[in-house]
Amino acid sequence: FTAGILSDRLAAKHMVCFGLIVCGVSTLLFSTGTTVTQYSIYWFLNGLGQGFSLPSLLKLTKENSSPVRFATNWSVVLISVNFAGVSNPFITAYLSQTYYWRTSVIISGILTLMVATLCLVLLETPAKDASGVDTNKQQNSGNDKQNDNTRVIDILQYPLLWMCIISRFIVAVSRQGVSDWSQIYLVSEQHLDVYMSSMFISLVEIGGICGKLIAGRISDMLLKRRLAATGAHSGADQSTLKLMARLPVSIAMLSLNALALHLYCFHIRHNTSLPVLAITALLIGINTSGNVVNLSVIATEISPKRAGLCSSLVNLAAKVGGIFTGLPLSLIANTYSWNMAFILIEIVCIVCVCMQLP
């Protein structure tokens, strides 16, 4: 959260490099740890470094993307996280078996520091014109000069920002709720076998990768068409045009996610056919992960100069949603059932869609 706010004031390149350096150094220190306290401190620092990197990567992507390529490029960046999650267990297992586990951790730390060095050398800070203003910011913000002096208190009064915050919370609850608790729900309440429930979760992850690309591409295509229709040099508010183009994607994905949750709650049984199971899983993965991309992009375009603050608030909502899928959701399931818990998520998702409709 703090890193997002700082990214409005500091160069994204330097924050990304700083975050990577913190991650690399803490990883190397982790390999030297001998007590639980040391491991906890070093891994806390590692998480701190990751927290500095992600919001800055969003800003860095925006600085190096045209408005009609921003969402697509950001989706590619986020997909790298999915590929890392898939490949990392295999790489870690190989290094741990081939070498000592501390050696594999040292290799990871050294690679992180090497990437930080490459970023510091190769990444370019946006060029500035004679007045000292970033030319890339001028390109991205267009005619949004009225947003440049927006106060923080004014931003917190934006209905669209709160809509993004609520939507991101719902998306996080849907995504993590299904990922974390589907094994229990499908096996214990719907009597699917472990293989089918595991396949369901895998299909959700596959759908997530596809959903990020789909959301980014469609969002940029709609923006490009709207800009072409209004004219590149028109006096229209560029920020409003971007939001009007990208918001329908969020509404559509939330609606499809509600449909997928309905299938998940009322049509997934022990005798459900494989195609229905696969379609439900893919729909959940595509629409939840796709909305992660789209809502992140929308947040940065609400107020260009306060993009870091807006994206931090939206990401904070996602963290709160992740917390809700832990003890609170399990308490609801314990009091009623897991089916009722997911029905509640579906209802909230439908309410969120209704809030976004004009």
C-alpha cells in the first residue's frame, strides 16, 4: 500500500530496482538463517521488497505503453506471475535435489540481484521536456490537466474509485474462495472425487491465464475504437473516454462471474458431466483474473497524477478480500454450509454488477 503512494512521487524504475534489491538481499540472508526468528525477519523483508515492486511495475508499464496498449501489456506482465507459479516448484525441486537447499536459495537471490542490475541499466526514465514535465505522462494523460491538482480527499470521494474498490474485493473473494475451498466443497458436499476437484482448480488457473490476456486485449480494442470515433485531437476528456471504454469489460466479466458462480452452486454435482465442470471452472478463472487486469488499469486512469494511490486502494481491497476468504468465510460455511457461502458470494457479485450499471 505504501509503495503505491510512493510511486506517485518517486521514479518507477528506481522503486522496481529497490524492491528487487531488497528481495535479492533478503533471499541471500535467508540462506544464512539458523533460527525461526531469523527466517521470519528475512522473509518479511522479502515480502516488503515484493510490495515495493508490484505497484511500481504497474506505473512502469503505463509509462512505456501507449494508452491503447496499456491493458494488454499489463496483462502480459501479470501472466508472468502465473508462469512463475507453475515453473517455480519444479525448478526449486530440481535445485534442491541437485544441490543443497541453501545453494538453491543463494542462486535465487543472485538471479534477483542480477535482474535488478539489468533493470537499473536498461530501463529508461521517461524523457522530460524543457519545462521538466514527463513527455510520456503528457501522452497518457491527454487533456486530463484538471486531474493533476486533485487532492487526496477529492479522490476518496470519487464514486468510480469506490466502485473499483468494491469490485476488486468481490473478485478477490470469488477467486480465492474458489481456489482455497473448492477441494473441501466439491469433495465433502458435492461428493466429487479428489481427481475431479483437483482438475477443477487447475482449469480455474488455466482460465486465469487466458482471462488476463482476453481482458487486456478487449479493453484496449474498445478504447482504440472509442478514440477513433471521437477523433484523436478532439476536445473530449481523455480520462473519461478511457473509463467509458474499459468499464463495460469489468461489468461484463462480473456478470459472467456471477453466472459461473450460479453454475458452481446449483449445477455442480457428483454426476455433473466433464464439459459443464470445465466450462464452469474456465468461466470463473477467465472472469476473475481478467477483472484483476481491467480494474488495475481503470484505477490508474481515474486520476493520472494519483494513479499510485488509486491502485494501492484497489489492491488493498483485494488483500481484504483475501482475508475474508479465510476465517470469516469458513465461519459462514461452518454455520450453514459451503454451498451457502458461495451463494452469498454470488449474491454480492450480482449486487456489485447492479451498482455499476448506468
